[in-house]
Amino acid sequence: MDHIHELYTLTEGHIVTPNELLANAKLPNYEYVKFSNNGIGLHVEACCQVEEGKQVIFNYYFDNKDCLQKLVMESGAISEVIFDRIVEIEKLRSKIRNTKRFAKVRN
């Protein structure tokens, strides 16, 4: 049952909202938080300083309902997808299917 709740949260829930990101601009290690309309929803770019003064940029992509779709971190020449809603939903669906198959085999 936990997987069903997780799946609902992933498909319908807000992982983080644009309003929550706005609050980050007040934190001392944040240089800026920029909001723009990308035609699909909001794009939020947040720049902060992490250990040893290293600058990291986080790009948040929201749909028109302010649900986070993707989060990408950029540090120097390295770009890493931290969260992708479509990928996470598919991974969880696969896990649910495998759990059901395993349960059938055991019975």
C-alpha cells in the first residue's frame, strides 16, 4: 500500500513549490533565484555557494500546475539530473510490478 501512496504523491503531489524556492533567496549562501515562464510552466534558476565557495546552479522546471517536473544541478562543466518526475514514476511502477510478480511466485 505504501507504493500506491508513493505513486499518487509522484503523479499528483508537489515535491517543492516555486514559493518555497523564493524563500531560498533570503538564505546567506544564495546569490540569486530567478523565475521565468518557459511556455509550459515556470523555470526557476537558483545559484548558491556550497563548500569552499564553489558555485552551484539548480534549474527547476515546473508544469502549469506548479508541480516540479525536473531538477538539474550544474556545477562547473558537470550537469546532473537530480529529479525527473517521469523517470521516477516509471521506476516506481516497475518496482510495483516486480513486487506483484514476486508475490504471485511465492503463492
